[in-house]
Amino acid sequence: AQLYGEEPWHFYFQNLFLNFNIILPLALVALPSVLLFRKWHKHLQNIKRLRLFYYLSPMLAWLALMIVRPHKEERFLFVIYPLVCFSAALAGASLLCFVRCLLESILPVPTAHKMIRVVGALFVVAFIALSLSRNTALVSNYGASGRIFLHLATDPSIRTAAAHGPVTACVGKEWYRFPSSFFLPDRVHLAFLKSGFGGQLPKPFSPEDGTSKAPAFMNDMNREEPSRYVDESECDYIIDLDLPHQSEVHYAATARWRPLHSLPFLDHRNSPSRLARAFYIPAFSAPLNAYAPYHLLVRTHLPSS
């Protein structure tokens, strides 16, 4: 875990809340709530308690297993995403039926049913609103990297340059946002510039050896491999997020490079509000967030489109 970083125990709860917002508490309490309130639900009451336990416990077991591991990543939870939705649905159904029966004992039945429908509708609307807010924040704050790499794949000037010979597109500290070499045009390949990252970078797949033997210049300790790096002079294009506080070279400020495409990307350090970073709130988020240009840079002697 020390090789790849460690996160606190609550990392996964924060991550799950960002992805599932108000249905996460329902999913977490699904097992006890369904077992307690299933008799008020006409379908759940016919399912044995042990079977419900089998349905609802895997999500909690997986989450508990991942929490105790020091190294945490969002992708480790992908396997339980369907179970989060399933558990939240069962918990919500059982709780609504219990509350409905409770209200029916103190209010007229039509009034109780109307209140339950209103509460259910408000919950769904709140979930949709928060989900749209989160998705909008992701696109507006962090979507620039994907769109810039799309320009790398589709810009006519890059395709023209590749038609005349091999083209090298370089990344430094933005190496981990590169989607896949499948998105690169023919005769365009990716290379790495030295940056503040001190671990082992990916290595291009070797079609000659395939997976028949361990590739050279690899290690299992996440140690930096200097053989991965190329000199800036070997690059035809550079993809870079130009942060004001970065320790790396500001390529866009040099005479050797000029922007071919640029889009705003959230500057995390200069955006102090967690709420404004995580969710888009009209008239609230924008003034609290700072942005830096995400560049696709072209060497000055290459033509632009």
C-alpha cells in the first residue's frame, strides 16, 4: 500500500456519497431496515430472512473488506455499484410501507397515501437534482482533459502531420488522464516527459513478446524508470494542465510552444470550497472555483488547423 498511496477509512464513504448522494444512507441501512420492516411489505414479507441476508450482506462485506485496506481507489468499489442501488431500493420500499402503515393508523387512509406519494416523489426529485448537479460539476470542472485528448485524436492538422511521418504527443504530469492509445490516430504515439511524479510509468505493449515473458525495464516496487522519458525536443505536441503553482515547466509560456486548443480545468488548490467543487450550484459554484488552462500545445514550427 505504501508504494501507491494510502487513504483514510472514510475515503470510500465520501466517494460513494458523491456517486449516490442521498440513496447511500438507504443502502447502508438496508440489511437491518429490511429485516425489521419487511412484514409491512406485501412482497418482502414472503421472502425468508436468511435469503434477504444473502441478498443484502455482500455489499457490506465488500465495503468492510476494502475499508481496512490502506490503499484505496474508486475502481475497487465498481463491483458493488449495482448492489448499492439494489439495497437502497429494498430499504426505501420497506421503510415507505412501514411509514404508510403508521400514518394509516393516525390519519385517514387517502391522506396517508397522498403523503407517502409526496414524500417518495420529493425523494426521487432530490436524488435526480443532486445527480444532475454532480454530473454537471464533473463535466464543467474536469471535462477539459477528455475534450483536449479528443482534439488530439481528431484535429485535422495532427492527422496531416501524421500523414507525413511519425508524430510524438507528450504528457508530463497529466499522464494518468490519458484515456487509451486506441484513441490516437495512426502514426501518432504517446511519450512521457519528466514531471513531479516519481513512480513507474506505463510501458507501451510489445507485440513481439506479447505476454509470453516479463518485459524489460519493469519492477514491482513502483520505482521510477528513467527509460520511460523522452526529451522535450522529441515532442511534436504536448498535453499539459498549466497550473500557476506547478513545479514543472510552464510549456505554454515558452517560445517553443503555442496552444492549439485550450479549455478551462478546475484548479483544486485555489478552489477552497468542497461543495462548489463537487456539485454545480448556479450562481454559487463559479465564483468559488478557480480554473487553469488545459492545453494541447503544438511546437511553433508546426502549422495549426
